[in-house]
Amino acid sequence: MIKPINHNELTLAQPSVPAQLTDKQVIIDLNDTFNAHRENCVGMAANMIGVNKNIIIFEMGILAITMVNPEITSRLEAYPVSEGCLSLKGQRETIRYQKITVKYLDSNFKPQQQQFSGFVAQIIQHEIDHCNGILI
């Protein structure tokens, strides 16, 4: 189900709690909402739809990839960047890393680990920040 986008900075600043197998509906709702906003959005975290769970979705080419309980385990090559966010107004400055390694569960709750670089890595870092209650 498509959910409304959360713009409340107080709730967005709350760290998310780990997702459980019982949160599969959150994954479906996040996917539906992300797809409804894909023309102006490249990633989304569950707290952006008002659910305080550690789940993100992002665009990687034509695919929408879901990560449950993602954790960045490696960061290389820091750089400054200005980013926007569907939940927040304007652009904000932050530091991102060109290359990251992420440990996560896929949408079937199977353990994964993968390396990402470039813009995809930037999106993942932005969404994981959401899960950690960090607003750019």
C-alpha cells in the first residue's frame, strides 16, 4: 500500500529499531511507496513512511533493491556532496564515501554482503543515515 511521506523532523531523527520477519508488510508498503515516487526519488527508508524499522529501498539501475537491517562495514574515499531528500526541504551538505561494503538481509531475510560504489553507494549511505536518525 502506498503510504504518505513523513516530513516530521522529530520522528525522522529517531533511530530505527531492527526489522523482524513479522515486518514483511513494511517491506511491501515501502516498495509500493518508493515505486509511486520513483520519478523524483532514488531511495527511501521505512521511517520516511512513518515506520520506525531498519529497512531501506533504493534504485540500482532499473532494479529496486531492499535491504533489511543494513550495516556499513567498510568505507573508503570520503568526499563532500550536497543532497536533497523527499522528506526534507532544500539541499544539505554532507560527507559520503565513494566505496562501501554493506552487510544486510535481503527481502527474504537471507544474509548478504556486497560492495557498492559511486552514486549507488551515496544513496545507500543516505538511507542508512535515515535509519540511524541522522538527517542531512
